[in-house]
Amino acid sequence: MTSLDALIQGFQLAATPTNLVAAGIGVLLGTFAGMLPGLGISGTIALLIPISFGLDPLTALVIFGGIYYGAAYGGSTTSILLNVPGEGASVVTCVEGYAMARRGRAGAALSVAALGSFFAGMLGLVVLVLFAPTIAGWALAFGPQDYFCIALLALVVLSGISGQSMVQSGLMVVVGIMLGTIGIDPMSGVERFTLSSDILLDGISFIIVVMGVYGMAEVLQTASDGDAAVSAPRVAFRDLYPTREELSRSLPAIGRGSLIGLLIGLVPGPSGTISTFLSYAIEKRFSRGRDQFGSGAIEGVAGPESANNGADTSTLIPLLSLGLPFNAGAALMLSGFLIHGITPGPNLVNTRPDLFWGLVASLLIGNVMLLVINLPFVGLFASLLRIPLGILMPLVAIVVMSGTYFINNNLSDLWLAVAFGLAGWLLKGAGYSVAPLIIGLFLGPLIEKGFLQSMVLADGSLLVLMSRPFSGLMLGTAALFILVRIGLALRSHFARAPLVPVPPR
């Protein structure tokens, strides 16, 4: 039986009334979970796993798959409308999406996010059907030094994402890395920088910092502006969707973002977040509308949102073909398999073809459902911005606080979110972008873990970082990028320096 014949049979199983309803419930739950900060894919699937015991295994997996896809899209809604990332992968969407919303283009941003998510999801599923075993084998070849070099290259490339000076960007990256070292040392188990506080033993959650420096900082900024704060303008119905020019600029960004997400999703770790940062950096450098970045460039929404969904889809490749979850969401999906007595891996497609192909077909159906459900509601979502700021901002604060509490069910996290909100507000007022800080906080622990594991394997020899072709290439690229940035900075400095005439002898 060919893959096409098996997929057709999978559609016959997924298209039963029960499984169609399950797919619809899953994508709706996932969308709302993505909108609510702190809950996300992992929290929603974890809550539903006990309820799924009495369901048919395929039906339960269809619901989990719908949640997995829906949450990846839902996070963009609050990012664009409220500047509150529903999950880590939606952080970058805040930058351009919220700027578009403030000038009346929230509908266009939401529509492009939905289209990008749909295209990236479809592309990822096609690759899953055709090449899953081969690609998953490549992903297994990565070692600790490869992870370290990838994270280091990402840190070097993305540290300039804000467009501010190298000194300012570097300072914020270092602060982010320092925040990432708070907690328990991953190798020795020793407390680091906890100030003898039990609150900081587990470190500072990335999501708490993100919701503080974006969501709470926006509330404080609006409060400080007072009467000067301007609500989003009313827009006509025809302005709720992208113009022809916006679509023509978005399509290349969607293609690039989908490919980036597809590749990064095969690397173990939080690939969704890494791929969105990388996609944003590439769009800012090469897109047609790069001069609009910072003030609402449509490419800054299309590329990262496509990368996020592409990464989430390609993460299913090692999960289904090897039984290896490469991120938290995939780990919860694996739990859903195991509690129903199903073990994902190379033999799944042979031993349980009904489950494998039924799940793949349901993901394709769920992807279409997301597009059909979300596009008609773009106007309803965009109308949230017409709520007076005196009502809207307290609602934002409530969303941020509730999401923060959901992470660990700990009141101490609320105080941390407020503290980071105040810090974010002060930093923005001083002309500093918080994006490099977020990048340092996110990538710092990954770099530390990869470096320590590499040193343990090589008895402390730094040569291990260049012993593999891939890691050596990544290190060389990072060094070249640093040299190029220094050269550009020096050229800019000397170009601005005034010419001092030499006095005659």
C-alpha cells in the first residue's frame, strides 16, 4: 500500500462524525489555550489527559492534535491585540503585530497570521507524510556540541534584532543571560543567585519575564501617558483584511518562515521560539518592507507566525517516527499516546496504521478548520481594541496576572511579573529594547547546558566544539558575524566623525 492510499484510508477514519467533532473541539480549546498566557499546549493537554481515558484512542489523539495546532495559532491573537504573548513563541509577534494594531491594521495582522499558520502547517504535514523516517534519523545525529553551537550562533545573530547599538544590545543580552543563571546549577546542584529565597530556587520562568516586560509594561506605559494615550482608531470592514500589497509582501515571508520552522523544529528544545526569532531577524534584513520594521511591518507577523507553526509540525516527525518528543508540547502528546497503550516509533505505521494515518489526516482537517474558524472572526477580535483604554488595560492586567498564576499556581510569581513589568517600563523609557534581554534569557540556559555537557564528554577540551563539521561551521559563522558587525559599527562611527582640519605648518 502506498502512502497516498494509506492517507486516503486515514481520511475515511478521521472524517467520521465523532472524530470531526473531536477535531473541532480540539482546535477551539487549543485556540483559547493559546490566547490565555501561561496555559498553552502543555497545560491544556495535561488537564484533558485524565478525561480522555474513556474515549477511543484515535478520538483522544485527534483532540490532542487539535489542541496542539490550535494553541500555536491562538498565541498570536493576544500578542497582536494586547501586546501580551500567549506563549514564548508569540513574543516576536508582539513587536510588529501590536504596532499594526495601534494604527488600525489588527485585522490584517490576524489574517496574515492565520494564513501563515495554515500554509506552514500544511507544508509540515506533507513533509511528515513523505519523509518522516529519514528526517528523524538526521535529527538524532546531533550531539551536545551541536546544540551549543546552534544556540551560540542564534544568540550572536539575534542580539542585534532590536536595531539599537551594539553596546546597548550586548548589555541587555548579558542581563538576560544573568537572569537565566538564577536557580539550581544544572551540573552541581548548587544554588546560584537565589538570595536564599525559596521563590528563586527553580529559576525565573521565561514566560513570567515575557508577560512582565511586555504585558505589564504596556499597562504601566498607558497609565503614565494618561490623557496622551491614544486608543486604536475605528476601521471599516474592508480594512479588516490584508490589502493586495500586504499580501504580496507577506507571501515570501510566509514561505521563508515555513522553511525555517520546518528545519529548526527538528532540533531538540524550544524550537518554536528559536525559529520565530530567527525568522524575524531574516525578514528584518531581507524583506521588501524592512524600512517599516518597528512601526508595524506585515512581514514581521507573517514570517515568525509561519515559523512557529512550521516548527510545531516538524516536531511531530521525530515524535511519530521515533517516539522522541523534542519539546514540552510533544512530550504531552507522547503521554496521550502512552496512556492509551500506544507507543510511537518506527513500528507505529506498521502495527497501528489506522492510528498513524488517522491522526495525520485529522491534523490536515484541523488545520483547515482553524483557517475557516478564525478568518471570519477577525473583525470580532479586532473590535476588542475599540474598548476604552480605561477598561481595556485593567483587563490586560487581569489576563497577565491570571496567566502568571497558572504557570506554577504560586502568588510569588505575580510579584515577579509586576517587578519585571516595572523594569520593562523603565528600560523602554530609557531607550532600551527588551528584545535582546529576552533572547539572552531564553538562549543562555541552552548555551550553558550544551557547553557543560560537551566539556564533560571531552574532559574539558575546547577542541570538541570544532571536532564535528556542523558545530565547526556554526562556530565559524558566529565568529564571522561578530567581525562583520564590528566592521559595520566602526565604519558607521568613522563616517559620522567630523573632519578636523590640519593646521598649516
